[in-house]
Amino acid sequence: MDSTQFVTPGFGLVFWTAITFIFLLLILKKFAWKPILGAVSDREESIKSALAAAEEAKKEMQNLQSDNERILKEARAERDAMLKEAREIKESIVSEAKQQAKIEADKMVRTAQATIESEKKAAVADIKAQVATLSVDIAEKVIKEQLSGKDKQLKLVEDMLGDIKLN
Amino acid sequence: MKLQSMKTRFLTICLILFSSSLVFSSETEEEGAEFNPQAMITHHVLDAHEFHIIDWNHHPISLPLPIILWTENGLVTFMSSAFEHDDSGKVMVARNGGKFVKLHEKIYQLDAGANTVSFDAEHHPVNASKPLDISITRNVFMMWVSVIVLLLIFIAAARRYKKSENNVPTGIAGFIEPLVVFVRDEIGIPMIGEHKYKKYMPYLLTIFFFIWINNIFGLIPILNGANLSGNIAFTFTLAIFTFIITTFSGNKNYWKHIFWMPGVPVPMKIFLMPIEIIGMFVKPISLMIRLFANITAGHIIVLALMSLIFIFKSVFIAPVSVGFALFIGVIEIIVTAIQAYIFTVLSALYFGMATEEEHH
């Protein structure tokens, strides 16, 4: 038996292998490798971009969160400011009202005092007048009484003269 | 647990198929004359012009295959059944004014007046010529079967992506995609490089799956030794393809490394040039021999182990033979993938070397 036949390539098989392999390569390239590799790399691309998008979203989320916090802080500060302002306004209104009321009250008190004063004056004047009239009447009656005798009249004159001396 | 039992079942099936088919095919040779293991093994490992399946009641059952010959009178075609299963050059077939006989799976065209082929001392036929034989042999037939299987599997897988909306692999694509991605990520990208691998992917993928499936087909016993990837013609052709692609991909840097190695003194450059030129051819030759030798060796070992039963003519040898054949068979299953992987990796490595940019 010839053992070189194992290592002698037969022309027929070389011929058919070459043709078959080229055919197989072309067909598989067009109908299998391109779609499969295309799909795989497309998927890898989409996974990559999806991951990137997720990362982006995460970052955006963080931004949003910090934004939110900032806005919240601002809102809180604004609220505080508003409350403070309101308190101030309230206080000012109250104090103003108090002042107004005090002024009003003072005014009323003053008017009342003035009225009382004038009433008092009037009353005093009235009393004075009545006292004067009364005194005059009394004096008239006393003088009439005293000047009814000669002695009495002389005595009076004397007293009066004495008073003048004293003065 | 389930996987384990499936594995066991698979191995059992392998065992049964291996032993039965080989025993059947060897039996007939036992009947007529003394069993000749060398002839049996040679017959199984080499190519054949008909697809012999089994002998039944001393009658071979086989699939006739077309014989295509290019003779001086032009193309001659007939079915291999015309030889009536004869392989000893006794049955003569007359077609297109030529007389053909088949001897040891070689077809000879007899000269006028001759009835049998006779050889001289150097084993050259004296009264016959050898026409160019491009028959659809057993290996060509199995190659086409493998092509059909590959096309069915991979086009079906590719269709799956078109059907799905977001490129999700479903069904058969789920099995195929990891393999394709493996070839891309473990062979293409690391060997050739991120930027250039795409151009070579169709070749690498095709060669990987083409070799792998034919390695596997060689292990299926009922196909009776369709030893395509263990045939030197097949590995020679694929190695030639790798060589051609490598040579045509070679850039300036590649050729410079072959003819005028940079970075070494001039005498060394002159010394290295012939070595590098030889290396250019040794690479594909090593590819060719590695695949051929590995696959053929596996076949020969299994067949030789089976032959032991008939050499010792004892059924008690059978458990030993079957046990060893099973062991080798399991190794061979791994070897089918490893050899396909090695051929592809080395092809990719050569492409990578040919396209490597200068970076000194």
C-alpha cells in the first residue's frame, strides 16, 4: 500500500473545496455574518448609548436635585423674609395705631380738661359774682344797721381813720 | 443532575454508534479474506467515489455519486454505481470512447486494447493514463452537506435578528451568537487589532465553522468516515486561502520585516531574509499539516482500536476497544473545536502580522 496517498492532495477535492469555500464565504458573508455582526454591534452600540444616557440622566437628576434644594432654600428664605416683613408691618401698624389712639386720647383729655377749666372758671366767676352781690347786700344791711345812731357813725369814722393810720 | 444524565446518554449514543457502524463495515472484509486493518483504515480515512453506508447480507448498500472526468475527449460523467462497487480495477466502464477502471479509489483510463491496469516498478501505469478527476466524491458530497447545514443554521440565525425588534437574539441565534462573538472577541480583535479586524471577520467566521462542522461530521460514525477535514486536499486549499489573504494584506512594514529586517545589523539582515521567506510558506504549510494530521490521527486511532477485536478474533477484546475508543472519541469531540479554533487563530495571527503597523 502506498502511504504517500495520505499526503498527496487530490486535484478534484482541492478544486471542489476552493469553489465550495468561496461560495460558502460569499453567501454567509452576505446573509449571515453581516446581519449577525451588524446586529451584535448595533446592540452593543445601543447598550453603550443607553448606559451613557442613564449616566446623563443620573447627572441631570443630581443637578435637578441640587436645583430643587437651592429653590427650596430660596423659597424658605423668601418665606422667612416675608414673615419678617409681615411681622414688621404688623408691629408698625400696631404701634402707629397705638400712637394715633394716644394722640386722640390726649386730645380728648386736653379738650375735656379745657372744658373743665372753663366750666370751673365760669362757675368760680359766678360764685364770685353771687358772693359779691351777697356781700354787698350784707354790707348794705350792716351799714344800714350801724348808721342808724349818731354814735355808731362816729365810731366807724374813727375806726376807719385808725386803719388808715395803720396803713 | 439533569445535565449529567444528558451527558451520559449522549456518550452512550456515541458509543453505540461508534462501535456498531465500525463493526458492521469491518465485518464484510472479515468474511471474504483475512481481515486487513491497514486496508480498512486506509479505506476509511481516504476519499472514495461512492458513499458506502453498510454491507447487508454480503451486499454493499451505498449511495452512488457522480464521477466527473476530464479526458482527452472532453468531459466524461457517469455514476459511480457503474463500477458495481469494484475497487480493484476489474470492472471496466466504457464511456465517450474511453474505458475506465477504478483501482484503490483512483480512476484510470485504459489504453486501447488493454483490459486491466498494469504498473511498472515505480508504480506508474504502463497501459493507462490518469484523467483529471473532479468527481463528486464522498468528501465533496459531505462538504456540500456541511455547507447546506451551515447555511441553514446561520441564515436562520441571521433571520432571527431581522424578526426581533431590538436585535435580541432568540431561538437559534441565542446559540450561534456566543460562538460568533467568541470568534470576534477572542480571535479577530486580539489577533488582528481593533481597527482592522472587521475586514477579516467573514473569512475567520466561515473558516472556523466550516472546519468545525466538518470535524464533527468526521466523528459521526454512520457517515462512515467522511474524513473531509482529515484530508490533505481540504486543509491544503484552506491554507492556500489563508496564504493568499496574508500575502495580499501585507503592508510595507510586513514586507520590510521579510526582506530587510529593521533594527539588526546588515549581515544579520541578509542572513534573516531567506529564513523569513521560508517562514512565509512554512506558516500555511504548518496550518495544512496540523489540521490534517490531528483529524486523521484521531480517525486512525479509533479505527485501529476497533480493529483489535478482529485481529484478536475475540469478543472479549471488545470492551477494551470500545472503552478506549470512547475515551478517544470524547477527546476527539474536544479536538474538533480546538483544531478549528487553532486554524482560525493562526490565520488571524498571520493577518495581524501582515497588517501590523510600524511601532519601533
